[in-house]
Amino acid sequence: MQIRSFQLSDYRLVAELLQDVLSEECCEETMGAFARQLSWDSDLVLVASIEGEVAGVLIGTIDGHKGYVYRIAVAKSYQRRGVGKSLVSAMHARFRQRKVLKVLIAEDKHNTLLRPFYEALGVSPAHFAIPAKPLAIVAG
């Protein structure tokens, strides 16, 4: 498995993955945030690839002085194979490189469903946060 920054050639496959894995409402919200994050800092959009196939994507962002894991999606055929864990670990490393000390899971109605996944990774309840104001990538 390779975890790397998003590349323009990934766009179609990532968009298809998001449509396949996320609910329609979640996908619609995520695509707007995804586009904004790409225009601001594409290094915080990570892609997991296995044998050249896009297995997962994680959209992170820095808002203020905090790093947020905004959205994660793993292809159904690669779920429960460590892809999500690897993406989260790589994003934490990116945040550390940028001297972001506080990393949070952006809690919204869509990420609430993933709480057991994050808890299995050792994320404490204190690291789930509903931002006081919408994240910049969401608000536009």
C-alpha cells in the first residue's frame, strides 16, 4: 500500500470512490470541501493506492491552529484491511511536519457514524470536535 498526496490524475477515481462509499448528501457536501481543500493545500488530501488502484482517500485541513480529519472513505473491497488506519496515521504525520499540535476529528452527522472506527484506532472522545464555526473548507 502506498499513501501519497492527491494528484490531479486521481480526481475521477477519487470522485467515484466518494460516490460509491458515502451517502448522497455526504458526498455532495464532501465534494465541495474536497475542491476547496485541493485549491488551498492539496498535500492534505491523501490517497491510498494498492497495485495502482485507489483504495481510500482522506481529506484533512488546517483551520486556525488545529488540524482536522474532515472525511475518510475507503473502497468497500479494501475495508478492514488497514487502509483507513494508514491514512489517519499518515495525516497525523503531515500535521506534525507542519507543527500542528492539536489534531481533531471534525464531528458532523456523517463522521459520527465512524466514531467506532476512530475509537478502535485509539482516538479519545476528547479528539472529536464540532467546530464552533464551520470549517473554512465547508463554509467556502
